[in-house]
Amino acid sequence: MYMEWARFHKTDENGRHYFQTYSFPHTWAAVTPKEPGTGRISEAAALAYSIICAAPRLTM
């Protein structure tokens, strides 16, 4: 499965800059609506996808 990465610029309480990075399946990114003007998925969607991908899979 191909993974896609999304980076979001952040600033901490001390004014230092960093990037928050999320990974999720490429196929999910392809079908997710993009934010107007940026062509990127939202940070909320990226966070949700990364949590879902990291969740343990149940096997029957």
C-alpha cells in the first residue's frame, strides 16, 4: 500500500517553528475533498486518517 504524507506548519508556545507530519494511504487521499485554494486535504482529515491507519486491525 502506497502511503502519502501531509505536513502542516506549527508554532509552539515558545515561538519555535516545526512541522506536524501525518501519513495515510494514498487511495484515501485521492478521494478526500481538498481545501479550496490549497489543493490539500485538511489537517483534521489527515489526523483522522493517521489515527485510523495506526489502529490495530482485528482479524476474524
